[in-house]
Amino acid sequence: MDRYLSGLTSFGREGLLISMKVRFLIFFFFFFSIQSIAGIKVYFSPDNSLDSLVMRAVASARYSIHIASYTMSPEFLSSCRKIARQKNLDLKVILHFPVKGIEPSLNTYRLNSLKKTLHAKFLIIDGCTTIVGSSNFTVAGLQKDINNLLFIDDKRISQTFEEAFNALWNGRIPSCSMEKPDLRVFFTPFSNCEEVIRNEIRKASQSIKFVAFTFTSDEIAEELCRAGLRNISIFGIFERGQRSKYDEHSFLSRFPFQVKYDSFINAVHDKWFLIDNKKIITGSYNFTKTARKNIECVIILSDPMVVERYRKRFRYLWFWY
């Protein structure tokens, strides 16, 4: 009897330990799943104060601020320089166009030396946080135009952007990419981002929604038509200021798709696709032939919370603009 009770007690203790371990593993998985989701946030201008959000992130830097962009306002660069001086940070900025009234300096601010257009827009803080999307770091981009920016707290993703930044800083074309189950990053011209976009369109099973600053790619438009032939619903918003005989609005309008020009007073500078309300393709890549040759960034993500934000955003733009 004593042996039986002793064995039962022993089993109970082991069972308790196993139960505690299982609970810990469940907690561990749940906690880090939440952290992963919480590590990606998306904001939209002009509704969100992108200038304040970005500068708050810059002011939080402890070691480094690395920025690559098409353009930048004097106010933004001056603020970054001031923060860098006060905190003794490693500030490096590379741009395609010079900042008005501020001369480039070899150590902190350089112009793109490549023959290809630097059209990507991203900012890396301390090698851990990346801010990337459609907005240039200008007053118009951050405050007035319709743009989207992702704030990503993920060291591995930031390392990919650091690799791209270091290549640009040293006069080389970025030759990096990154693929995780829920997020992928590509840079043109090293990666064929048009084919990446077309491939995602091919995978659509229900709906495709897009917002486009410039859309002149026949290949992407034809891929949308093929999707439409599979009974995929197509909705699209074009920037009215980019209206021309070359854009794809008139072509897509011939089909039973719902596409329209915006009526917003400032520019719809976004460039994103929402696939099946489950996946987002965003970044700096306009849907044009020129973008294939530029230095651009494309991000594809499927985080449900982030995708839901884009779904609501499209609905908002569709009904109000």
C-alpha cells in the first residue's frame, strides 16, 4: 500500500511538472506570437500624424539612424542632425535628390552615386526598428498626401534593410532580400518585383483591391484581367493627378471591374495591393515599367491585424475619395 501511494505521489509530481511545462510553453508561444503581431504597425497620412510618429521614433534612437529616401525636407534633415548631435548618434542619410539649402557631407549625408534612381524610402533605428512605405520624409509626404508607413520592430528584418542601406551608402545596388512566413522583402532591380506582384495576383481567389499613384504597367494590368476572368473581384483607386493616355485606368474600365480616379485635394501617393483581404503588397514600387529599373522596395505581409488595417483603409478611401 505504501509503495502504491508512493508511486502515485511520484506520478502526481511528475504530472504536475509536465502540466507546468506545457502551460509555460503555451504561454511562451502565445506571448511571442503577440509580440510578433505587435511588432508591425501601420499608419496612414494625412489621418495619422506621420511626421510626429517618425520623429518620435528617431528621438528614441540610442545608437544609429540610417535613412535612404528619394527626397527629404530641410526641416526633417535638420531635426535628425540635431537629435544625432545631442545624443552622439551615428546618423547617415542617402538621398536621390539634394536637400534644399543643405550641402551634402561625406560622413552623414550623401547623394545617390548610382546611375539608377533611388526611389526606395526607409529608415532604420539602432539596427532594430525599420520604418518603410510609400512616404518620402518630406512635409507633403508625411502630412498632406495619402501615404502608408510600416513600423517594424524586428531585428532580422532590420538587418536586411541595413544590408541594403550599406550597399547604397557605398555606391552599390542592394542585392538582398528576406523571406519569412508572414513577411517578405524585395529590392529592385536585383529582384524582379513586377513578377513578384504578378505572381501574388495569380494566387488571388476572391478579390483584389489596389491604390496606385502611377499605374502604367501593361503586364500588371493584363494579370488583373486574367484574374477577372477567374471571377476575382477587382477594385482600384488611381491618382487623378497622374491621369494620362498611358495609365491603365481606361484599359481596366473596359472590363466589369470597379476602378476610379480619386477626388482628394492632395496626391494619393500610395502603391499597394490587397489580395483576398489576407495579404498586402506595399512599399515604394509604382506599378510602372520605370520602377523595374529603379532602386525600389516591396514588402509583402500577411499579419492579420495589419491586413485588417489596410482593408478598412481601402474602404475609407473608396467611399470618401
